[in-house]
Amino acid sequence: MILPLVILYVVTLVYLSITERFRTYASIIGLQGWILFGVALLRLHRIDLPELLFISVETLLFKTLLVPALLFAVIRRTHIHRVRTSGSSQFNALLLSVGAAAAAITLTAAMADGNIDRVFFGVALYAVLSGLILIVVRSRIFSHMVGFLVIENGVFLFSMAVGTEMPFLINVAILLDIMISVLMLGIFFMRIGNKLHADDADSLTNVKD
């Protein structure tokens, strides 16, 4: 049952690399939250109940509901809906995504540690590389934030790769990182975005005190 969810997660990463609509970005982040929630329940059902409840709350309420809601709120507030067409094309972005998948598979196959689940490790590595690609090839700050959230989901999957026991502090760190990042994005757009009339990363260099 876990394998179909993992495959679906990989499909969302591929689609995320080629889409240009911010609403699709936010929807995919929400879908990834549902997938991670299902994976967590199926893989971690033997751990202590309090820790399982914390992980469930983190994945279901935060990753699945709160984060996408904040992203949609930012989209409505800024009225910016698409990735700027300049820069990498969809085909080039897809090639980069395929290259990232190949690199993740190669690095995972080269690992000799039998204590690590290679499926989760490979998908987690692909997620991290996919997030980095979004940050590098896209110019809008919204894309950078989505890329960071994808990297955070990759870190969550890295925890799954280590074993069925997930330390409480790792979950707290992931939760705080995502919360702070999304809140910073919301504050940026709601308080500063209207004054800049743009959300490109390059435009920040022109901001003066």
C-alpha cells in the first residue's frame, strides 16, 4: 500500500517541475501533505501513540490544510498567478527533473547501508533536488517558497528512510521551519509586495531603506 503512495508522490514532483500556475503549486503541496500523512500512518503505526499523534497532526493539519491555505491566501492577495515566462522553459525544467531523478537513483544505488530504506531515501533525495531546481530556475519568490516546502517534505521522507522511529525533535524542527517560512512569505507579500509591485527575487536588490 505504501508503494503506490510513493509513486504518486514522485508524479507530483515531476508535475511540479513543469507547471507554471501558482494555484497548481499550492494544490500539489496540499496533495503531498495527504500522501505524507498516509505514508506516516502506514509506516509508523508501531511507534508510541503520542509521537504518532504529533506526526499525524503535523502532516494532516499543517502540511495538508494550513500551508496550502496560506499559499492560496498569498495568491489572492497579490493577484499573481503564473510563473514568469522568461528563464527556463517547461521542457528544460522537465529535463532537469529527469536528471535529478537519475542522480537520486544513482546515489541511492551506490549506498551499501542496509539499515536505510532505499526507496524512501531515493524519493527523499529526489524531492530535495526538485526543490532546489524550483529555487534555481524560477525567478518568483513564490516559487522559491514552494521549492523550500518541497525540500522540507524531502527531509520528512529522509526521516522515514532511517527507520520506523522518528525522533520528536526532528518533527519539531521540520514544523517550525515550514511555519516560519510560510509566515515570512505571507508577511512579505501582504506588507511589502504591494509597494514593490513585483515579487521577483532580483527586485529585492533594488529595495532601499
